[in-house]
Amino acid sequence: MKLRIGTRGSALALWQANYVADRLSQLHGIETDLVRIRTSGDHFASGPDARSVAQISAQIGMKGVFIKELEEALLSGAIDLAVHSMKDVPTETPAGLAFPAITRREDPRDCLISRKGRTLKTLPAGARIGTSSLRRQAQLRHHRPDFDVVDLRGNVDTRLRKLESGEYDAIVVAVAGVNRLGLTDKVTQMLEEDVMLPAVGQGALGIETRSDATEIVRLAAALDHADSRACVTAERALLQTLQGGCQVPLGALAQLRGDRLDLDAAVFSASGAEFVRRHDDGPVADARAIGARLGAALLDSGADEILRLAGRTLGQGR
């Protein structure tokens, strides 16, 4: 059997697809072909008129802008598997598709990379910090309202080039992408959860298949990592309760403590001045319920109003 794995064409997406291909080969001796697919998000995010994910979603009114074409290819039978960063995946899975595997999660945190080795604390007032994520922007402004936080688009390599050229004093990116591309030595500071909560699903990869492809589902399921699935399930249940998308200023992190799951989450205003942060925990088996419960607690504490003040309505998703 030879399986066709659909992937976006960026260096990071190709790394992720090759990782899954290698694991399938190791576990099952299966050959694979990578099928590169350009998504709507890729089209609008590149070129001279590149836009942020928030701008792309607002313009074309589409959830899952970085996975839509991959899912269409699955449903049409053009590919057998698709590999996604779980932080890009909407909370609603199309009929006929399933996620038999969430692989072992990489470090979910964000990190700071600066030109002169300065940390979040030692960067000067007015420092120009680049990130396209509303979540990161809001949390940066919360901790350092004196920063000049500006949009930064493009893949990891593009962002690093812009930093090195002097366009920014520092950038904030996901640790997982930096590690996977072998660029860990570039990291100036790891940002802990008390400073910056990560995006829902950050660092986790999902393998999506057609739900009726029984044999492919079975093969892919061997790559599932139960602990990672539990954490991602809790975070995504939280997001679904908030009816939010990947561009709302929401940070969340689920962690296992023995047989219990801890979940921290916060919603920030765009300025970072207003926020609601809450915690919940319970048995790992109740991961989905913990996420839903914490989402409801955030809403009861005023998160919906903060999201509206941040310029997002709860109905706007990925």
C-alpha cells in the first residue's frame, strides 16, 4: 500500500508531513507520496499584498483557511491523509472526515527571538515587536504596554529574515515550529504560561482521513498519543464553548498532572488592559467536560464582552 499525504508547501508543513510519513514507514512499512496543495490562506498570505490570518478570514469569510483545500482533496479521494497543525483546525470537522491521530505534542509555548539577546524584561520602551497573532499581541501589550507591537507575516524563515534585517527588535513565534526546523539556537527567551498562554492546540499535529477509509484510519491511529489528545481535546472544547477561532485573543494550556488534567485559559482585550483568566481541572477522562466548563466560566466572567471589545464577535471562527 502507498498512501498519499496532503500538505501545504511551506518548510514547516513539509517537515510535519515528512515526520508522519517516516512514522508510518517505521510502524507499518508503508510507502508514501507527498502531495502539495496550496490553500486559500497560503494564497492570501503571500505576495506583496500579504494579509494576516485575521484579515484573510474577514475578507473571504472562511473558517479553516489553511486546511479547506486539503479537506476537499480528502473528500474527493485525491489524497488519503492530511497533516495539520491543530491550532489551524476549526472545532467542527466536516461530515465524512475524522482525526484518528493527534501525534505527541511538541513544546506548546511561544518564544521571544531578539536581535541583541534582550529579553521581554530588558527590551527598551518603544521596542518594535513583530507577530501577526492577536493573542500574542494582546498578551505582549498586557505585560509591556510601552512596546510597539506590529504585524509580522510570513513563514518562520521569512520572519527571521525580517528580524535580522532590522525591521524588528524582536519577534514572537511558536517554539514548536522553531524546534522542528532546527532553529532552537535562535531562541532568546522561552515565554512561560504566566507571561503568554499559547494558542489552542499549539505544538500538536493532527492526521485527518476519510472516516469510511477503515484501513487508513487503523494505520493512522497507531500514531495517536493519548496524553496529547486529552490536552488538545480539553483546549478545543474550551474554544468551541467560546465559539471562537484561531484569531480571537484567547490563550489556553492543558497539562497533565498524573491522572488529572489542569487547564488554564485567558481572554484579553486587544490592548491587553482588560482580561479574564480562569483555571479548571479534573480527571483526564473528563478532558472535554473540563474544557467546556472552563469556557462557560470565562463567559460568565465577562469574556464575551472582552472579545467584542477586541473587535471580534463570538460567531467568527477560524
